Amino acid sequence: MKKTLLAFSLCMGLAVSAEAAEFQGRDEVFVEAAQQHAISIYDWDSAENSASTFPHAYKFTHSYRISRGLLGSDQDVIVPEQFKRGQLDLASISTSDIEGDIPLYVFLRDRLKNHAMVVLKGDTLLHEHYWNNMNPQSLHLDMSVTKSFTSLVAQIAVAQGKLDMRKRVIDYLPELKGSAWHTATVQQVSDMRTSLIIDTPPHASWDDRMTTSQSYNTDTGVADYPKGISDYLPLVKNVNHPMGHKYDYQCANTEVLGKVVESATGEKLADLYEQQLWQKVGLENDAYLMADHAGGAMASGGLNASTRDLARIGKMLLNDGKNYLGEQVVPKAFIDQMLAGNDQVRAAWKLSKEAALADGWYIDQFRVLNVADHQILAMVGIHGQVVAMDKASGVVIAMNGGYPQTETPRMALGIFHKVIPAILNAVNQQS
């Protein structure tokens, strides 16, 4: 039975709930054990180590525990929905690769290095598999799927009248005056229409200064960036196109969005994840949101969640932002606006390198892709972490994986032009 909401109190300028997300340091015992297998904090996220480390990523960094709540407590806890069982046999679905058609599960497991998948249609669990020693309770690093979650709590703040996407970033973060975001609106940041000039390594959408400031895989961040990501953001100074002109994917934008949300709401980003999503949707497992040493949440890529819970979030979005009890979690107008798009995001997409992937747009930390007669609303991570939602059929496909290279045409082709259409077509044929 649902219970009363927690009371909130103010502490040091931030609203902290009685059950705030728990902050913790690296799991030093786990890190020491990993070193016995030639894995350290410096290389845990490498392609070679991803299969071993992605289900345990938060243990290599600081993090917040995101609680779904305790049944029997005074919290407002929603019991996870129990799904009906359906049948979708991946062995009977095929897709093409260089040698011809192969079973879809072989393509997922051996070519895309998929670790887990859940397929929902309404209240029916059509398929789930867990490879790489995972199970339904296993967490997994979701990389840039996190960006979409940060956008969700931003839009909840908009609906509450706390955040105005039309305002300039510096209205909320005056410390960024003179930075690359000096003239940017919050909406332009959320749409990645800022054209930042950042010296990024190959196959990355961030620079080493950002990850160092977050102590992501270094031990120098505490000395070099004592305030964590907050010390890094003002260092980004320049753009190469007029603000709002071009879609250019940069993780630093989402870190700014996360800070804007915290400023607008007076709450920590991790607490908003916990209070407004994990304790409102009806999720099955606690999650972790990685953070820097100063407590700054990794808004662009730090979520560690179970695959089934990712699918539950996707189902909520397809249900016009309502949980399975019919309670509004995310504003319906926001979801409708994403699916409709607008002239600005369409024009910005056409100037981006991703325009070669599909017709579509990037809006509010989500992609909307028109692929094989399907319009896909997608949350995307760079190693094959995806939540793909098809409004027309009501199908959600949640994937966690460890593809060994990031930002490659082959991975994008495999996921969005092969796997997702094949599954949607098979489900539609069953209907």
C-alpha cells in the first residue's frame, strides 16, 4: 500500500530528504581484488576489460546509491509490476552479416558483445536474456543512457515551475560567465546545440580533463580539480558555430545540464533520480550513480542499473509518462514534444555526423530515429547500452552491452538497422 511522501529539509542550500541518496567512495576491497586480475582504476573502462568491469563500474569510482525504497517503511514505495510471460525466440529471428544471415542471438552475443536484453510489450515480458554472468538483478554501466535520465528529472523540474529551459545557463550557473556556455540557453544545452570546441581523444565525446576532474579512472583528480567537475566546466571556453546552429554531441553539455537542475531545484541530482524516478516508477533494484570525489554526480554517463529496470522506464515513457498504476511521473507534453520534434533540432541534426545514421533528430538528451518504417525514441550509450521505444507497437527493447569500440558506424548499423527492426518486425508478426 502506498504511504505518505517523505518530508524535505534544507541543509547548506540543498534540499535533502530524510532518505537522501547515499554517497560512498571507491570500493577499495573490490579494486584491490581486481588488481589481481590485471585490472586497475586506470584501465577498468578499456575495451579489454569491459566484459568484466561494466557490471561493477561504480565500484571503481565514487558513487551514490539510488534506492528504490524499503517496503514496510514510511516511504512512498511502489511494488514493481509483475509481467505476464510471452515468447519471442531470438533463435528464430535472423539478421545479416558478412557471411550471410545468422541467428539474431549470435549476432547480439558474438558480434555486438551484448550482455543482457529485455523486450516488453505492454504488460508482457516477451524476452529476456542475461549473458556475461549477469542475471535479472545485475547492474550494468549504462554510459550515455544516463543523459536521458538527467533530462527526465530536468523536465520534471520544468513541470514544477522550478526550471525554465528558455533561460540562459548563466542565469542558473553564474560561475560559467565567460565560458563556452555564456550565451547558451538551457534548451540549447539539452539539445547539444552548443558546438563546443573540446580536444577529444579518438572515439570519445569528452576530453581527459573532464574524466580527471571526476576521478573516473585517475587518482590525480583530487589535487588537480578539488571541486571535481565544477572546476573543469569553466575551462571550456570556445565554440565553432553560432549557438543553436548545429547538433554536436559533447558530454560536457549534460554535465552542465545536471548542474543547472541542481541549481534550479536546490537538490542533488542523485536525490532527484531517487525520489522522482526510482521511487515513483516501481523499479525492482537499487541503482548507482557514479560521482566525482567532491560529490558531483556524473550526469552524462554514470548510471548503473538493471536491464529490466531500464525497460520499465521505457514502458513508463511509452505510457505517456505514467507508471503502471496510472500516476504521472514524467510530463506527457515533454514526451509528445520529443516525438514531434521541431525545425531547430531537425536542421541541427542534418549538419551532424549522425545524420548518416538515419533521418531524425536529437532533442533533450534523446534521439528520435526513423528507421525501417519505425519511429524509435532512443536512449543510447556508446558501448551498446540502449533503451529503444516504439510508440506505434508499444514495444520497449532494453540492452546492456560492452561493444569494444565506441562511436563506430558498425555498432550503430547493427543496433538500429538490424537488431531493433528485426525484433519489432517479429513482434508485429505475432500480434
